[in-house]
Amino acid sequence: MNPNTNIKLDILAIGVHPDDVELSCAGTLLRQIDLGYTVGVLDLTLGELGTRGNAQIRTQEAMASAQLMGAVVREQLDLEDGFFTQNRDNLLKVIRAIRKYRPDIVLMNALEDRHPDHGRAAKLSADACFLSGLVKIETLDTEGGKQMPWRPKAVYHYIQDRALKPDFAVDISDYIDKKFELIMAYKSQFYDPNSDEPMTPIASQSFLESVRGKDSVYGRYIGVTYAEGYNVARTVGVKDLFDLI
């Protein structure tokens, strides 16, 4: 998918590793796409430290998943998997992407999680969303043109491996099967009884069952079959009490 596409997005989903988005908020994205919203995905790294597969394979899988999802764009940055830090250069890379796609809502990694990259990516992405709105931070697009400041209206953190208590949950009951189609686009990473690659915690069949089970638990919280949970670092406001279920 062409990362040079200059299109304004309604929602940008950021994941530090390819497949973070699919595992944690794909159902939500599918629902929003069906509602007519434009969605894009930004991977901060290529997931090059993954035990199974390699960066090239994971990129192919990521692009196939994005096409199946209906995302209008998927871009991958070159932050160093496992070792990226919160520094000026990395912040500017994310800021350029935010200013390029001008999303109203950004979904991003969990505030805390088993994998140390997740929490660090959450802070990096959230800080970039704020800094992207500052006029005195100047960035250029790929053609050398000056980018305009842009700050998303809302930032939400999807829940990943740890079963955190969600601040809100999105009903994905109609999208659970398609969500797993997107997850299984990553053939190198997840359960494959015919694979000769080393076994990892996420390559077991029980891992996929745990993902479905977590979505079932969050669904039960809000009285539906399946849901994806989110945390927020600020108070969420509503205009109509009937927007809450």
C-alpha cells in the first residue's frame, strides 16, 4: 500500500509491531470502516526481532492484512525494534506521519504491557500527537514541502496482552471472524501445525483462544458477545447519555 498517499484519515491506528493493530483493535477498525470512516495503519517498526519469520515476510503479511481490512493506507517507519527510545528523531518521524494523514482519532499501543516496547510506544505516540500540534515544530513532507501543524481530537490506547480494565469497550460481535482472518494473515507468526519455525508464546493455538476469550470477557462487560477494550489518559466527554450503553 502506497505510503505516499496524501489522504486525510478519520482514524489512524498505530502499532509498534506489525500485527499489534490486528490483535487488539482490528474489530473496531472494521466496524468504523463499515460506518464509512477512512482508516489507516502506521507500524513504528518492522518487527525484525520476532523469533519467527523476518522483517520482509512480516511486511508482506502486514500489507495483505491491511488490504483485507479495507485500510486506505499502511505505512511502516524504521524505528529499531526492541531498542527504540523517546528521542527527537523518533518523535519527528511519528509527527510527520500524523501531519501527513491528519487523523481525528488515533488508536495506539497499551499504556502498559508484558512487552516493554508496547508501553514505550504508547508514550512516544501520545507525545507525538501532542507535539504535532505545535506551530514552532517544523517538519517537511517527502517532497520538501512544509507540513502544517495537526493535533488529533482524541487518543485511545487499545488493550494488548495484559487484561487491563477498560475505560470503554467497542462492540465487535459482527466482526470477530473477520478480525481473526486479519490476524491469520500473519502466517509466519501464529499457529501453524505445519511450521518448522521455533515455538513461541504467540504461535500456540491457546494464544489465539486467549485473544478470543479476552474479547468475550470485554463483550460481557457491556452486554454483547465480543468487544475490544480501550484505556484513555484523559476524561472522555459525551454530548448524549444515550451514546453510552
